[in-house]
Amino acid sequence: MSMMRSAASYKSWARGQCFTPSSSKTNDGFTIDDSSSSGGGGGSGSGSGSDDNSSFYPSERCRAFDTVGYIHLPQFASADVVASMKTTMEQLVNDEWMTSSSSTSTTASSSSSAAVETFRTDDKQVDAQGRSDYFLDSATKIHYFAEPYAVHTDKNNGSTTLKEEYRCNKVTALNKAGHGLHLRPGIFHEYTTSTAISTLLRELGYVDPVVPQSMYIFKQGRRSTSTNDDADLDMDGVVTSHQDSTFLSTTPHQTCIGLWLALDDATINNGCLWVRPGSHDEGIRRQFVRNPKHFGCSLEYQHGKNNNEDTSNDSGRSGDSNEGDTVNCAAPQMIFRDLTTTTTNNDESTTTTDETQRNNNAVPWEGKLPENSLPIPDCPGLYKAGFVPLPCKAGDLLVFAGALDHLSLANYTSNARHTFQLHCVEGEGAGVVWSKENWLQYPNGVPFMKL
Ligand SMILES: O=C(O)CCC(=O)C(=O)O
């Protein structure tokens, strides 16, 4: 079996496979599962067993991934690695978020910000992320995004500050940190560049895997209801249904893959991941794109346009540089393009033949939760829509295709549920190109980290 095929040449990817970890360890301390012949072992689905083309795959987990779109690798990271990630993140938050210090390093630098930015995935996502320089600037840095409920917005001037009750324990206010954690020397970088990760990706068919982004998600425990009687606690920290390739698109085909490392046990009660097996074959439903009305046709980021900073000395990035473009700074930076109804056009750089053929897969829960997703643990609407929960232990890795429909509910326990996530794509060495329309662009042509 040649390992030189592209990721897209596998049909796609598995039905809740849970692989028994092998005892093998890489010399960098991260477990790898040399499961080329192993399979099954307690997964939540039914993808095991040989099928007509099993000899096509280099391993059982590869076949499983291709079949249903995800695999579950128990004990991928050791307890020490998990503990180190959690401690490191807490330290970063305390040292860097909303402090007066600010690093000048160009990669994965910290950034202090008086205003507090939030993160959300509901119908206000364009308002939150689609208008934020802090979000766009986070590509190569570690930026911090709070839960909306932890932030006070001044009614008069719209300024945002962290509520008093979170100031002495800032880590409990956060939704996520990203998107350049892997660029900073330390545990996140070590894990990202470990042999275990690159071996896994190559086994799954990646030829030139690169890492556009990493993030740490906090999934806070349930807040007290006494002071929040009017709050919709069921939406706290919810990640609505989406496909990661919506945000991390490549051409001529989608190659995004998510590596979701549990840093706490994840259960239905605390907001584990739910996935819809097989949905990775349905094509991408939406694309989160830079808005030409804001950026002009070049789609290039012009720092400070949003907040009226003077960019006249910012060589090559002035707000007027795109001759012929009509730009409107008030227009959102990012917008969603619907690929389920768009009549696709093969001249458009972002439209692939793949999507042209598979753009009739609208789902009513896109960017939302399916109807009757609650209450837990029964979640009738989720099962009805075809989702299955993927509970896992701290240190387990969930690997899923960028087109796999997934979501997570609120955390109904009192403790946070942390994860560290990498998103990888094929690089140019595999003939794959990062979309210029993606929100995430590295400055000055800096390439993504190769694995
Ligand atoms: O960790 C979670 O709750 C969901 C994360 C997720 O779906 C994502 O970031 O794409």
C-alpha cells in the first residue's frame, strides 16, 4: 500500500471507531497507535469489519476514518502532557490576558487588550468574529476570547470589560484561546511537532501536512443561576453544528482535519463532542469568507481600518491601495457564503468541482442545534438528526474530517471541560492551496508549520 496518495484519494473517513491503544511510545513521549492491523475495541459506531476495499487502506483506523469521518484514539497523550497543557494555559492567561505587558515577538506573541473580545458560534457569530481585528490578528498569536456572559458592555460607548467577579480567576471567563498556540515554544509546540501527530497524519494519507491553527477550548462549568435568572444557560459555551472546512478551506479539494485532544474527561453532561457519522461525504455547506465589501478585491487585511487607526505609513497596506475596489470599513470583515444553494461557477477560485457536485446538502440545523436537542442525556433531536455522542477520557484524541458535521452542547456540570485542538490541512507539496478567502492568513507570506 503506497502512502503517497493524497488525503482526498481515500474515499473519506469512520463509524465511531475506538482503537485499543498499543503499548508503543514514540521517543518524544507521545503514544502512537501502530494499529495497522488493529480495530474495533469499544467504539460508538459500527464501522469495523472488512469491506470490499479494505486492502486499499494502510491501516484499519484509516479505513474507519474514511468510512464515517472520525476515529477515537484512547490515551493518545499521557497524563503528564495533559497536566502540562492545562498548567501552561492557566499561566498564559494569568500572565498575558488583560495585563499591561505586551510582547513584540512576531510569532505567537501575546497581546494585551483593554477591550475584552468574546467568541460565539450562534447567529451572532458574524457580529462577534466578523468585525474584529483582534480575531483576525490571532492567526499567529495567542489571543483570548471570553464567554459573552463574563463581559460587561457599556451601553453608552459599547466598550467591553471583564465583569468584576471574573477578574481574580480570569481563566473561568474564557471560551477559547487561539490560534497560534503551536507556534510558541513549550508544550503545545512539542505536542504539535511530535512524531505521533505526523505519523498519524501520514497514515491517514497526508503527504505534506501543515498546521494553520491551534486552539484551547475551555467549556466552562455551569454558572450560578441566582444572578442570571434571565440567562439562557442552555446556550452557554455551546458550539453549534458546523463543518471545520467552512472556516479552513483549501482548493482544489477540502483537506482540513481536526485533532481534538481531551484534557478532561468529556461526557454528555459536560458537553462532549457530537458528530454525524458519514456527513463528511456531503460536501461543505457554508464558507466563512473575507468580505470583498470590507477588504476590497485583494481580500488583504488592512490593519486598523476597523478602528480608524492611521494606516498611511503601513507600507502596502493602506486602505486605499486597491485601485478600483469599493471598500466599506463598516461592512463585516467576514461573512458566510451559502454553498448549498449557490449556483457554483468553476471560474471562481474558491469553487471546487467537488463542491459543485455536492452542494445540495442543506441541513436545517446549520449554525444551530437540531430541534429538540435537549434535554440531556436523552437528546432526542440529536439522535433523530443522526448525531452520536463521543464521550472520552482525558488524553484521548478524536480525529475528524473537516467536512464532518459536529457540535457540542453546554456543560451542565460544575467543572470546566478543556480541550486542545489542532487543525491541519494539506500543504502545497501535495498540490493543495490555502484559500485566500479564509479568515486566517499569516502575515507577509509566512508559511504554515510543516509536520
Ligand atoms: O470542543 C468543543 O466543544 C467543540 C469544538 C469544535 O467543534 C470546534 O472548535 O470546531
